[in-house]
Amino acid sequence: MKKIILYLMILTLVMTTLAGCTTQQNPTQAAVEPTTAPTATEKETEKIEEAKVPKYIFMLIGDGMSFAQVNAAQVYMGNNESGKVATKNMNFTEFPVAGVATTHDSTSFCPDSASTATSLSTGVKTHSGVIGMAVDKATSVQNISELLKEQKNMKIGVVSSVTINHATPAAYYAHVASRNDYYGIALQLAASGFDYFGGGNISKPTGNEKDQKDAYEIIKEAGYLIPETKEEILALNSQSGKVYASSPVVQDSGALLYALDNKEGELDFSDYVQNAINVLDNPDGFFIMAESGKIDWACHANDAKTTIEEVIEFENGVQVAIDFAKKHPDETLIIVTGDHETGGMTLGYAATGYSTAFNILDHQKMSYVAFDGLIKKMKEENSGLTFEDVMPIITENFGLLPPDEQVADNPLALTESEFQKLKDGFAESQKPKEERNYTDEQKILYGGYDPLSVSVTHIINNKAGIGWTSYSHTGTPVAVYASGVGAELFNGSYDNTDVFNKLLVATGLAN
């Protein structure tokens, strides 16, 4: 045993000595080695990593769009024939990456657009109604647009089908404690230095004070070109400088026309996405946030056909981004999502059971807004307007038929209770708003909308097999679809603040 121990001690001593000899280095060589040029493999790795950072980023937001809104469009464009029932995929539902995001804010599980857009653009939870600020309503938080402009020198574009100083677009360039500060938001648009704004008009351009300077003038003084016609907008290009392409034709408080009402080929959501690309294309790349805000507005009004047409037009805008990505496949990232769900839309209604008949919606020819305008014009022309005068207009534009034995088997025929619902709605709509002292039941029936138009859309929706639970937002999560460079980051289930965090990683930004 003593010999074995002695042998091990000698062996240990020899190994230690040899190890010391092999680690000895020339002092000069040791000093040089840490600064040795990287190997070819390391250089290739750096190039690969650099190539993985997107140069062109599209953030496309369907405001109020959750799974039901997307699926409604898929069903409407699909096949409802018995035995052949199938939905039609939308271009973004075929993206290789899909995730799901929760949407609550710091005050509610049924959030608003200001707080949810702030979460998407800054990664911060805040109060409903607050834009670009922390929960203290005092601390401004940098958004993704500002970071990309500051750190990557990217050009920035903001597009919206509703007013450009509305909550969602504002979250990508402004910081205010109240989304209702439209004038303050417009001034921050002018001061942002961002490169392209397009779509809806400025809401309340002179604020609440008559003597305040018009925001359009302030925006022009900040160096922005504001084209006045469709032709001037379409002629814009990368040499146009800073641009605010405010739509020359609007409805509904300064928003773009609903796709369902755009019969004259006026500029639509997809046109503005393309216009943004035309202006922003440059060697340093760009970031475009494009919001289809009228999906939300149609859902608030519980108008399913108008909602579906807006989702289809949103898809057209996504296609513009896809077409661009085909030309820059190794440099482009496209993200498609919603900020929250609106209206509690459901595919399925109590009276239709397991059946749907979305083809019934083909009979609707105009949005609730256009219908309101039509009835208003009829009232102006005929002070003694009656329900009997209006019913043929409802039939012409929505296909609904008065109850009669001869049409009893027609799916568009009204039941006696539905017919009475229209009569009641017309009677209420004839009253001045200040005289509409609704019961609790009537408040649920009409919300804040015209009693006749919302009754018409509810009936045709229900006949098609579509229901609604709210005139407000709900807490339903939203889908996140991604394609291109860094898209894999958006897989899985997460909070909406992580959309921002994942963009930081995808673009290599410091925050």
C-alpha cells in the first residue's frame, strides 16, 4: 500500500510539471493572440447574423380584428354548399408563423386602442385612453418608430384608414395622457420628423379653441408636403420628401370610405400602403405601421358585411407588403395582428343553430354609415317621411322583405317580430337624439347608433348566422401572423407587450 501511494505521488508531480511546460508561452506571442483576426468561419457567422436583421418592416394592424373577424371573412369567401363547406384562406393566415397575444391593459381586460397600441409600440402596459406613456401618465416611453429612426436611420411611415391622429396611429409617433387630445397629437405628428403619414384626415385640426392655429398649417411649416388630389398622391415617390397624404375624399368623421361604399375607385387602405412604400424606399430601409381602423368602427356598429369587406381590403394591404417582400425576400419582415377584439362577434346565432348562411350578406349594398346618410337625405326632402317610404329602400339595399305568405320560404323574409323591430327602430330614429330616453333594453338594442340602421344590420347578421355581444371592445386575445426575416420569434402564446420586445430582438435594437 505504501508503494502505491508513493507511486501516485510521483505520478502527480510529473503530470503537474508537464502541464506547466505545455502552458508556457512566449510573452510576445501571448500578447498578440487576443487581437488575432477572426477566422473565415467567424466572418461568415457575422454576415449571417447581419443578414438576419430585417431592413424593411411592415407592422399591419387590423384594429378590432380578432379570430372571429378573420374567420368571418374566410367563411364569406368560402363555400357554404352542403357537403362542400370550406373556408378560403387569407394571405396572412398562410404565413409560416402564427402566435396569439393577450390584450388587457393596466385597467381592464376589455382595453381600448390607445393602451393596446401603446403596448404594441412600446412594450408597456398603461391605462385605457393613454398613448405612449407609462402607467403614471407622466413618463413618455420610446416607441419602436423612434428607436428605429434613432438607431437604424430607417424612414418611418404611419398609415391609417381612420383619422391619422386617432389612437392607434398616434401610438407610433405621439405621447399624450389622453387620446382625446387630438390637437396635441397633431402637433406631435408635425414635430416627429417621420417621413410619411397617409390615410385619414386630422381630427379637430384647430382643437377646442377657435383661435388655435390650424394643425394642417403647422404640419406644412414643419416641412411636410400635403398633396390635395388623388393624382398628386399617386405621383408621390422617394424624392417627394416628408409627406402627409391626407385623403381628399372621406366619410365618417374624416376617415377613408368604407370599402363597401367605395364605388368610384377612390383611394383605399391598400393604395396607401403602396404609396408609403413609394415614398419611403431608400438604402437604409423603412418601418411602416399601417392600421385598418375601420374594421373596428364597423364592429362597434355591429355591421358584419361592412366588417368583412374591411378585412378583405386589409388583406389587400397585406398583399402589397407581400409583393414587396418577394422582391426583397432576405430583408423583409411582415407582422399582421389586431390590437383587440371589438363587438364580441360570433360565428353562430341562437336562431340559426348549427347553420350559417353568409351568402345572405351579398344582399347588403352599403355600410350603416352610407345608409344613415341616405335616410337623412330622405328626411330632409320629405318632412313627413314614413316607415312605408323607407321599407322599399331597406329591401333595395339589404334585401330584407316584409312578411308575406308569398315570400315565407325566402330566407330574407322578415318575421313579424323582426318587422316590428324595424318599425320600432324607425320610430326611435325619427326622434331628436336628446329625446331618446331609452330603457335598458333599448340601450342594448341600439347602443349609440341610429336605431333603424343598427336594427337592419342586426337582423341581416342574425339571418346569416352572426351574433354580437357588445358595442365596445372585448378581452378576446388576437392572432399574430409573421413572415420573413425574424418571423420565427413571433411563434407561441404571449402578451401584446412581447410583440414590441420581439421586434427589439429581430432588429437588434437597444432599449
